[in-house]
Amino acid sequence: MSLLTTAAKPVHKESLYLIQLDGLRFLAVTLVMLDHWLGEQNRLPLGYFGVNLFFVLSGFLITRILIHSKQDDDRLQRSHGHSLRQFYIRRSLRIFPIYYLTLFILAAIGFQAARENLGWFLTYTQNIWIIIHQTWFGALDHLWSLAVEEQFYIFFPFLVLFIPLRRLPVALATLMTLSLVMRIYLFATDAPWMVQFVFMPTCLDAFGFGGVLAYLLVFHRDTFTKIVGNTGFLLISLALYIINVYLIGSTSTLRNVYTDVLERFLTSLLCFFIIGKSVIGYRGIVKYVLEHPVANYLGRVSYGLYLFHNLVFNYYHTPPDFITVRAWNRILRIWPELIGSGAEITLKFLFFYAITVALATISWYVVEKPFNALKSRFSY
């Protein structure tokens, strides 16, 4: 049965909360933190994978929410403007308060990148600044991905709510194709590498994979289960990803088709199956990890972890006299036997992780959770 002719009603009204997705958020943000904290000690694209996992996950969750909202609008015979308004209010309550508070505090205390470029950050256009200036923000580098997500939110709800749902697969496929074609064009014309890395349109295949996952889950649950529940597909996508990572490392040029064109697509394909499998529910040790209360909590506060981790420490940008680095160096002076040992890297990571978790916990209970509670007033 065609995907294009069966969108009149969902086959299965699934639970909106999926516990293993919190575990995936925890893993995604931890990969990003490892990448930014280990620096040259790490040769794997951990941060890139973590960010793309977030993008695919966002595409999945947002598309699923919007599909259900549109169905409710049709059932109640009301304008889609209701769902559009609720979507933006709820997103704003979740994302804006701690983001803007952090920026204003950084600007007030004289944090250079925030003070000098505050307008770009406030308008979620910092990725455009990076493209224009061909450089980074230092400890605020990572905020480019938040700009990409917000720019995606500007147009995507209109797409889902105001086209027939039977046309959504074609729309998603078009976005994904355009993203891939744009990266091919940028690579062929030798455009600066940063463009394809931080430009929102070149990230659309990641969001598109998530959208396809949501569409299948809502309207074709059996097909969804057959595809993402097939371990063979997961292993094939993993093999393709590993081959691409190997080719990136073994190719003499720093920029090549594997980095500029295929990496995001193949990373997102693997994330498609990882997320899909978690919706069905992993078993065994993976289930234990993803559903563990610690992983669940860290996934819940992952936004704060992501927002603050580069401010706690960044291998490339944090000065040696920064408070967290001085605190770590003091530990090394107390236990000099750690220096150069295998335990040093692990303990250093755990030290910075603990600080970041503490900040994210304060953020969650003082700012994020109270604003989240307001979302109940703006139900879909």
C-alpha cells in the first residue's frame, strides 16, 4: 500500500513519551562533550555524530507532534493556526528562557564573544555570522547548531500543517534531496568548508530522516517495525558509516566528498535506525543503559549540558587561568601521580562532566522546569 494514499488516519496512536529517547539524548550530548574536551586526543567525529543525532531526533519528534496536531485540528474542524500558535509558544518556553538568560549574563560579565556578537545570538543567526566571517566564536562555537534548529522551526511547521499529509513523504524527500544537492554544489564549487557544516539547508537531510521516521510510525506502524526492527538494516547503515569514516581518515586531502557530501547523510541514516530501534525498545544491556535513571535524568537536562559544556571547558579555547582549569590543575598538584597516567584523561573528563551536570541541574530546577510547567496552559 502506497505511503501517499494512506494518510487519512493513523494506524496506531502511540505513546508520546518514549523513555529510551532520553537515553539517546544523554549519549548524544556526551559524545559532543567528549569531542570538545579531548581535542587532538580524539580522532573520531564524535561531536559531529552527536549533533546529527540531535537533528534527526528533532526531526522525528517535531514531525510527530505536528502530524498529531494537524489531525486534532481536522477532527475538531478548527484552523491550523491554533496548532501553529501552540507549537511556537511551547517551543519558546522550552528553549528561550535559559538560552537568553545565559547570553545576557555572559554579555554582562564581559564575555567577549557574547558581548560583541549579541545581536547575532539573540536572533539565532550565529551560523550565518560564521559563514560570513569564516571563523568561530570560541567557547560559544557550539551554539551554531541551536541556530540551525531554530531556523528549521521557522518554516517546517507550516509545511506539515498546510500541505495534505499524503504529500508529506514527497516534501521530506524533496528537502533531503535539496540538502544533498546543495552540499554537492558547494563541494564542486570549492565553497568554504564552514558553509556546508553550519548552513541550515545543508542539514535538512538529517531532519528529513527524522520526519520520515515519524511519518512511518504514525501511519505505517507495521512497516516502521519491519524496517527499524531489522537488525540487518542497522548493521548495514553502521557499516556504511564506518567505511565513510575510514575513507575520511585515509584520504590525503582534508576536504573530500566523504567529509563534505556523504558524512552527514550516512551519519543521519545510521541515526535513523538507532532512533527507530529505540522507539520499538532496545533489549538487554542497551535497554539497561538507555532506561537507567541516571541516563534518563541526564537526557532530561541535556539541553543545559549542551548549552554549558563549552563554557566549562573547551580543549581549543579555554585559557589556562580559567577557574575550571585551575581547579583541575590543583587536583593534579595534590595527586601528581595522575599526570601522564591512563587515569588522567578519564578523571579529567569526569571532573568537567560533574561541573556541567551541576550547572545543568541548577538550570533545570531554577529556570527550565518552571517554564516547562507553563506549557500545560498551551496544550495542542
